[in-house]
Amino acid sequence: MTKPEILEKKSINMSVLKEDLAKIQKRDGELSFRGNKTDEYVKEFSILKTKDAEELFKKLEELNIPRLKDTHINKIIDIMPASMPELKLIMQGYALPVTNDNLKKMIDAVKKYLPEKKK
């Protein structure tokens, strides 16, 4: 068995992963053990539809926050913080200083996509 070659490393959010797993399952007929476990997790914890996740990604990217990368944006989309303290907690995991004004802009963008029960 040959070792698979990594073509690209790219950060994605759970909504995109859920869609990718569905494509793989359709192509192969079934998922591997790890694929099934990942699919179960994603179905349980994914909040947004793929279209909404892509829109939110673009909106957060357009804020032009210094040093904010795809990885950070995808983490925000996965967790969907509803308040400043929640967003600050997420951002503490990264060595990324973000001003309160920028945090407020991010929260305002996220709030438009929050499900009713989390608002």
C-alpha cells in the first residue's frame, strides 16, 4: 500500500467538513471508521449550513483584522460565540492580540448567523 501524498493543508470549518464527508460517502459508498466517527461529531456540533458558513467567513475576512488567519476565522465559525467574553476565550488560545473594537466587529458579524436558541 502506498502512502498518500498530501497535496494541500487548509483549515476548514465543520460545515464544510460535513459537506466533504457526504461527498466522500457518496463516492465510496461508505466512510471508514474514523470517517464515521468524524461524521457523527460534525452532525452533532455543526451549527451553520455550508452556505451561511461561507458567507460568515467572507464577512469576517473582509473586516481586515490584522494577523487574523483562516484558522482563527474557522474556529470562530465552529464555536459561534454569542458574546465578547466567549470570543475572548476563543482568541486566548492564539498568540493574536485583537483590539476590543475588532472583537466587537467580529461579534456583530457572528450574531447575524446565530441560531435563535443561542442568541
